[in-house]
Amino acid sequence: MKNSTTSNDTCYTIQPLTTCIDIKTERRLIASWHTSGLTDTQIRKILMLYFGEPAWMNLQKLYDCNSFSQIATGLRFRSRQEFVELLLRCAGFGFIWKNKEEPHTGKNLLAFYTPIWHVCDEKDMVNEQDSDENLQDNLGYINNNIYI
């Protein structure tokens, strides 16, 4: 029996929204990941997720929190926590939070997605400017939705 969402199969149950990617955008993404402190090996792993790994996605084309341990193991991260912390430093992904009122940390992350595969719902979108202004008073410095 074949899993119809594995990346080894040529006929997926789920399909990407596009198969064309702007190279300038990708170069900017990779540069921002490098600036965020990711190593070349980590960038390669994150890039694999950005391009899409259907085996780890659900049918809504999201990487949900139930698969974070499998992703961390499959990409050979030391732990699930290391993977999630690294992911939160990466621009380009969309994040869906369990509770939008709480700080955007790994414990609050419900799922993430790549814009190549998933179109976000308006209910998932957060007005970053409003949330940044409210949280800066309480948390000090904010960098890419990670509160330091």
C-alpha cells in the first residue's frame, strides 16, 4: 500500500500552488536565514521544507505540530525543540498559533506552512504591526516573531 503523500510518488494527493519560484525571492530568503544565524546545513534542511515535503504535511498542506518530532528526526535535528526554535527564526514561512494572545513561541505554535503550498486564511493572519507595538512595551526586543 502506498502513502499518497510521500515525496517518492509522482502523483500526490496534495499539489503545490505553483511550481515556479522567483530566484530573487529565494536568494533573499536564504540570505535572511544566513543573517539569522543558520548554518549552510540548516539552510539546506529548511529549504527542503520551504519547497515542500508532502510526507510531513496534512491534507490542508500544513506542517502541523503533530509532525514536528518526525520532521526533526527526519532532518536529523538534535531535538524537536531545536527544530522549532530554528524554524521560528526563519522568514518566509507562515505560522498558525494556538493562542494569538500569547507570545509566539514553540509551545504556542500549532502549525506552519510554506506559501508555495498553502494559501493562508484571513483568520490565521495577525496584524504584525499591532501585535509588535503591544508586545514591545512588555517584552523589549522583537526579532521575526521571536521574543528575546
